Amino acid sequence: MRRVPATVVTGFLGAGKTSLVRHLLAHAGGRRLAVIVNEFGELGVDRELLLGCGDAACGDEDIIELANGCLCCTVADDFVPTLRRLLDRDEPAEHILIETSGLALPKPLVQAFAWPEIRTRTTVDGVLTVIDGAAVAAGLFAADPGAVARQRAADPVLAHDNPLEEVFGDQLACADLVILNKTDLIDGARLTALRREIEAQLRPGVKLVSARHGAVPLQVALGLAAAAEDDLASRHSAHELEAEHDHDDFESFVVTRGSVEDGNAFLGRLRAAIALHDVLRVKGFVDLPGRDFRQVVQAVGDRLQQHFDRPWGAGEKRQTRLVVIGRKGLDRGAITAALSG
């Protein structure tokens, strides 16, 4: 029986994982794809963005959301049973895409493919690590210990042992293909230097490709035939001796409100709240009166993007809902008040 290939898409918050998966779905060309998406937060934004992916071979039932915690921490309870149900379908997908949360360690997830109940039925075609090129170019999650030390000295929140660098390093170490995304935000000389810096950290044979808006051709992203579950020894992890990693440094909450009369003013307040409260990530939907289409808003740090993705559905409740993600201790009341005015 043919083993169904699966691709694990990993990367830090806002790197462009959902954009990549959406691009692959939209260019599937009739190939039957299924998606397991794992979100950090209470609002299923990523699944909503993937629905209506533009290819008839991908239906709503093919996009499954797991929101009960990071997949790498809930392998037995959530991931393996979900994967088994996908494989048990009368017409299983030809390829499965697994989009992890930004905080996930990929190696424990790859290890799950060695479980006896699924090992003979599926294989990890490859681990794709998506990098926010602009963030890395700005020195975030750098491998340079000196740079990390300076960052910790400048920010009292980072005075303790910050796991972000380790998560980023683990995602690079487990990759079969690294996608340097958002290259349109980096000038030519810095991009060339950044590519060299990243390539120096990769395992032998791992390729680095540049992308904008997650647009990577299907034939480049899929079909790597890495069988990653059989190659775990070469994928070093900083968390090898830990039963699980700690997500307690992060929290998320949802801001819900009615329609937004002045969209530009609202985005201005959102930018100000992000800067004032050191918010890592915001994503969600905005209801603008007089507009038939739903507005998608996504922010990574102070970089904010918005677009209209689809019409509001008949009978669908129109409202503004945003997931706010940051380090522990967010002032929820102040942020909610700033976005509710």
C-alpha cells in the first residue's frame, strides 16, 4: 500500500506559513490535498483563511483545525488520531500538509510518524521551515550569542532564559527545505548576506529558497521524499532531553467588537497598541460598514497588512474579531480598550 506523503510546515509567528499553504492549495492542479492546521489562540483565523482555497480538489472537510495546544505537545491525544482518520477515508488525500503553530518544535511531530499505527501508511515527505526574512534581517532570533546577549540587556523581559532562539534553531535544524519569506522587504546586499548566514546553519543538502508572500511552486515544496522520520538522528534539537517544552512565556486572547466605522483610525490604534504593549502578533477579521467583503488584518510586530478575502456569508454574523498574541503579562484590558474605542 502506498504511503501517503505528509509535509510539515513550521516557522515562527507571522513567518508566512498560512500564505505558503494557501498558495500550495490554490495551485494544487487537481491533486487531492488535506491540511491539518494547529493554531495558538482561540479564534480559527488560519483555517478561515484556507477555506475556499481555490481548488475543487480541496473541500472544507479537508482542512482540519487542532486548537487544543501545540501539536508537538499533544501528539498522542490529538495529532495521531486525526492523521489516522484522514488515512481511513474512502478516498484519502494524495498529500497531507501540516501547519504547526509558531511555537511548535518540529522534531517531536516528525517522531510521531514512527508510531506503529501510522508508520506503514504515511511518511514525512519533508519539513519546510518558513522564515520571516525581514525579522531575521533585523536581528531577531539570531544565532550570534553576542547579539542575543545585547538584546537581552536592552529588554528586561528577556533577562531570563528566553526559549525563542532555541525554537528558531530547532526549526532550522529539522528542515529539509528552508523558505526565506518576505524578501521584498530586504535590500539586495542585506539579502545576500542573510542567505549566507542562514545557509551556514543548515544541515548538508538542505536548500534555501527565497519567496514573497509564501509563493513557492508546488514542485519545489512537495515531493522531497526525505522520509524524515527515518533521519531523526541528524536533526539536532536543543530540547532532546525535555519531555515537553514550555509555552508558558506566551499568551493569547481575543478582542471582539462590532463594526469599525473608520478603518484607518482603527488601524492606527492597533499599531499604537502593538508598539506600546510589545505585542508579537495580531490576526483576525474586521467588519467595515458599507463593505460587502470581510477585511483580513494581520500584524507581525509593527508590520501590519490588510486585504479583503471574501464576501460576508448569508446569515453570517458580521463582527470584528482579532487574536492578540504576546509574551506573558499582556495588559488585556488596555489593549481591548484601545481597540474598542
